[in-house]
Amino acid sequence: MNMCSKCHKTMLFQQEQGAKLASAVSGSPSNIMKETFTAALADAETKSVEPMAVSVQPSSVQVAAEVVAQEEAAAKPKEGPSRCTTCNKRVGLTGFKCRCGDLFCGTHRYADVHNCSFNYHAAGQEAIAKANPVVKADKLDKI
């Protein structure tokens, strides 16, 4: 059939309307009036709802598209092959990620070779302080 979703829904709606009209023609006059009245109410309800949905839908689609575009931009800050920050050598999967956040080859992976900006001394002190809390004896202070 090669129809988009909107065209397909429209076609199904028209087929349903055609079936209702065919059954209404073969029914009694009082039954025809009831069918016509309910069909008119259904049409009025769908027409009053559709303009609101149409006006809201494009803005939500645009907002969703903008959010997706921002996520893609944030997800791919770097394009191309991974390279050593110091010598620009292509490292691929064998690259070493330093704590300073850069990627280095096997030669420049050590902090003293690539002039790392990460403070290992302070990080070590923080790790020791966290692992070994200060213990104070309360009884010694009372004496």
C-alpha cells in the first residue's frame, strides 16, 4: 500500500465511516437518526481535539530533536583516531588514559614524561586520610 501513518489512519477512518453509512441505510429510520447523531458527535469531538494536538505536537517534536542533537554533540566530543597528546602518535586501543584526562602512547604514559597536571601527592594524602580516620581516646582528655 505504501502509505505513511497519517494517510493509513485517514483511509481506515474513511472505511469505518463508509461501513457506518452502509449499515445506517439498511436500518430503520429511528436507528438512522441515532447513528447520524452519534457520528456527528464523534466528528465534532475529533475535530475540536485535533487542532490542539497539532499545535502542541510540532513544538514537542522540535524540543525532542534539539535534545537528541545536544546529546549527540556531548557524546562525540572527539572525532577521528585516538592519538597521543604529547607526540600525536596514533595509539588506538593501546593508548593509556592518564588521571589528568589525556591519552598517551606507551612512551609518554608516565606522569614525569608528559608533565602531568594531576597532583598525585595530594591525591595520595586524601586516600590515606580517608582510609585511616583519626582515633582519639576520650578517657585521656578527662584525666
